[in-house]
Amino acid sequence: MPGPRMDHPRRGIADPDLTFPEVLLQPRDTTPPVTNTQGVPISNPTIAPYNTGLNGINQPNNMLFTDILWWTLGGLGVIILLIRIGQLAWAKLRLVSAMNLKGRQQYFWKVKQWSWMPSLKRSLVYAPLWRKRHNREIQLSSVVNMGTLPSRLQALVLLLYLGSNLAYMFVLDWQQANKYALCAEIRGRSGTLSVVNMVPLIIFAGRNNPLIGLLNISFDTYNLLHRWMGRMSVFEVLIHFIAWAVVQVADDGWEGVKHRILYDRFISSGTVGVVAMFVILVLSLSPVRHAFYESFLNTHIILALVAFICTWIHCVSATVHGGLPQIPWVLAIFVLWGAERFARVIRLAYANRSSRGYTTVTVEPMPGEACRVTMHLPRYIAIKPGQHAYLRFAGLKPWENHPFSIAWFEHKYEPSSLPLYSPSSSAEKSHPPGTKPTSTTVSFLIGAHTGFTRQLYNSARSSPLGALTLRAAFEGPYAGHHSFDSYGHVVLFAGATGITHQLSYIRHLINGCNNRTAATRRITLVWIVRDHEVLEWIHPYMEQILRMPNRQEILRIKIFVTRPKRAMAMNVLSTSGTVQKLPGRPNVITLLAKEQDEQMGAMVVSVCGPGGLGDDVRGAVRGLQGLGTVVDFVEESFTW
């Protein structure tokens, strides 16, 4: 039962039994404040103790839920790591046993899998959130982009994590008679959880996150988790601020709130941090983020730094002896953020400067509004199939850096007096004996869209020399954690510039087949382009691939032209019939059904291209599960 109404001695005081909105809507009390004999106002003991410090805060429960949250994340990481180790061991066993077998002799690995695995892949691992849409962007109009939907597995992880945060925040003493004490408990819990979430938030934001390779989880997935953890952290810090404001208004009115925000370092730093995080939330909404991504990214970093600094000041300036207990966590945030930025600087310095000079780049305009970018690195950089790098160009917004898949790479060798170099990649094993790699040339294909890529293309096209040469910086390589070496059958789908991700796998796997270091005996490349002219993009690379030994027995290429500028019929582009050019869009389900009929060993299907293509291929692979053969799926994407 609510207690009797108290006659509060200070203006702006509300009944402690009222709810938060009722407190804020209470009329101002014009009764003069009660003072002592010296004329000093006397604070109300029912309210004043709970607008600062740790009074009313259930610190043991705060620490308990913090430990539970971190142990949950750690436990999930260990489970994924064990699964990853099992996958690597299985793939290694498959590779060792199959790499010297012909395609038709790999029947054991074509069908061997746990009986429940196809259903798990179809219903959870490869499943979109609902029916089909996953990486196809939700476009409300030509300029309003709502982003993409998480997969079913990603949604499950997000639901568990976000739901646990909400549950921990509201495990409170709801029987507390003094509602201002309850506000203090809410303030302590929400503030604690907000800072706790900042630690994995900053880890998942980094491209040098060691968990990417350790757990074989893509940066794209970590980026998704980063966005939702950030939203939860902002939600919790807003609850933290509101819970404080309710008590402060009740104790000293809105004038008291204003005074403390302006003149109390503890409150002012917290308020600035809350505002910075709220602005981050608004700017990170998908339509805003997609419309002004480059500006958003720079603003996001600045505001995040402001929020972290204000959180530090807020914690150390508390009246509690030694500051708030969250200080070590904030320190960890700065250490992690600084370490990731330092790793970027080290990568940049190492890759782009040596005794041979600096990195230079040649940018050639290509038909179909794209650029072929060739970077000449002054030192040897080891590169694996499926990797990407972040590029900067002098004179073209050098403060910006953007990720692009590596289409091709070659190493330059010089005579060596050192012990013979042993290359790690089969693509490198053709160098002359007694030499060492000294430099690397890396090539990219960059489509002209908006912003930076459009400016790069226009600059190259307007160059009087027909190509643009300038200084540049290469940061990477990153990713490349998916190895296809143990699969007897590899199907690669590419849309437009997505061909860059697949080219490096083709050369690597053909070399691996010839050298008996890979189990691959059949590769099918399906490339979807708008017009014939874009074939020029990969002409120099494809020439080398088509001349490789045993290529005709291993590689099949199907090029689908969807919007040709002139009418066309089916063309066979090679005397062996292994390279075909066809009109229209491919029927992905029919193509994959044919590949499964001719399957050699275990099969993996990889896709890199527009989100709609990825969703089509994902749906077709799910349809192949449970038909008696092993079919895995890998999608290369970057959602922003």
C-alpha cells in the first residue's frame, strides 16, 4: 500500500511513491525551503542521498551480472573455438586422404557427414532470418537504404545477448518502498552494463581483432554484433541518465539539474558522454549511415572517442574514494582501442616502406565504369586466396581507407645467399631455385559507385596518359581464413567486381591440384556481368589461368551477360568448350543441381557479389542439403 503523502520541505519534491513520468510532471512547490539556524537549506533525507554516489546501488548484483555477461561471452567463444578446431581437424584429415586421389575416387568424402548435419545447415547455419532475404539490401527508395537482415543463427545470438542484458538490468528490488532508492539501483545497474558492453564493442569494431582468425568468424559478422552492442550500450546509458535526472529533479528541481550539469565535473562529463552516444545512435541509423557513410565513419570515431574520454572523467571524478569500480574497464577500452590503431600503423609502415622505396599505384580506367588498380609494394607481402586490403591514395582523400578484395598478386624474386625460401602458397612455388622474394605486386578491381570510388574513376579517366600513377598505401592483407584445399569440387559464383575474390582461389587450387597439395579436381566459375566489355577487367589474369597446366581438365567457366548492348547468342570462347558465354541470368538452382550430379568429393559453394545473388545461391545450397552429398556454403560480403 502506498504510504501517506509527505510534506516535502524543498521545492520540486514529489511523492516517492509516484512513477517516473508523474515525478517529472509534478508542479513546482513554491513553499520556501526549510533552513537551519544558519539559514542553510536542509536536504530531504528521503531523496537527497540517492542522486549521487553509491547510495541505493546494489553493487554486489552489479558485479554478479557483469561476471555472468563476460563468462557468457567467454563460454560462447570457447564453444566456437572447439567447433573451429574440430572443423580444421576434419578438413585436414580430408585433405591428407584425398589430395592424391582422382575426383571419382573421393566418393567417401562426397557422402561422409553426420546424419543431423544437413538439417542443421538447412535450418540454422545457412538459413536466412525468415524465408530468403539476408544480404539483399532493403531499399525503401533509390536513396533510402535500410540495410540487411541478420541470418537465423546471427539473430539467435543477438536475441540471447540483448535479452540477457535487459533481464540483468531489471533484476531489481521492486518491493523497495522508496522509489528514489529504486531509481538509484536502476542508475547503477544500467551504467554498469553500458560500460561492460563497451569492452566487447571496441574489440568487435577492430579489423585487427584476433578473434576473426581464431574463431573463423568474418569481420562482417563482428560488425553486425558491434552495431547491436552499441545500440544496447546507448539504451542503457540513457536509462542511467534518466534515473539520475528523476531523483535530481525531485531533490532540487530543473534548476538543480542545470546547475550540476554546468558546474559539477562528475555530472557534466557524464552528460556530454550521454549526448555523444545519443548522437552516434542517431547517425548510425541505416538510412543516415548509408546516405553519408564516409562522413558518418569519421564523425563516429570522433564521437566515440569523446564518449570514452567522458566516461573516464565521469568514473574518476566520482565522490567515491578511488573513483567508481568501472575505472579498470574504461582503461581496458583505451588499451584495446590504442592497440588496434597501433597495429594498423605497424601494418601500414611495414608494407609501404623499405630500402627500395615507397608504394606506388597505377590506376587504369576500364569499360563498365571500373578501375584496375595495381599496387607495387616495396617489400614481399605474403597473400592468401580470399584476402582483402584497405587502400589509401595520395591526393584522393588520403584520410579515408576502403576495403577491396585482392584479385591478383605476383612476387618478384632476386638471387639469395640465404637458405632456400620455402613458399607457403602453391601459387608461389614456380620461382627459380636459389632466389628470395623481394617485392609484391597486388591488383584490385574497383567499381565506380559514389564518393571515393567515383572520384578515383573520374581521376583515372581524365588522366592525359590514360592511366593515373601516384603514391598510395596498402594496409593488410586481412581475412582469407576459408581454405578450399580439402574440397574435391569447388563452385564459385561472382557478380561484377565480386570476381576479384574468386580469381585468387582459381589459380591457387589449380596449382594445388597439379602439385598434389589440394584435393580439388573440379572448379566451376559462374560470373554474372552486365555487358561483354567488362571481360576486359580480368583479361591479363585470365590469360595466365587459361595457360596453366591441366586447366582444361579442372576448370569450367560460365559467363552470363544480363544486359548486353547488342544481341547475343550462346558463345563458346575456348576450343575445349570449357569457357562459355551465355545471355541472361543463371538459374542457380539448376546449375547447382547439375554440379551435384557430377560432384567429385566434398563440394563447397562460394559467392561474392550483390546481396540478391548471395541470397539466391544461399537458397539453392540449402535446397541441396539432405540429398546424400556434402555441400558447404561460404559467402563473402561486407555489409555497412
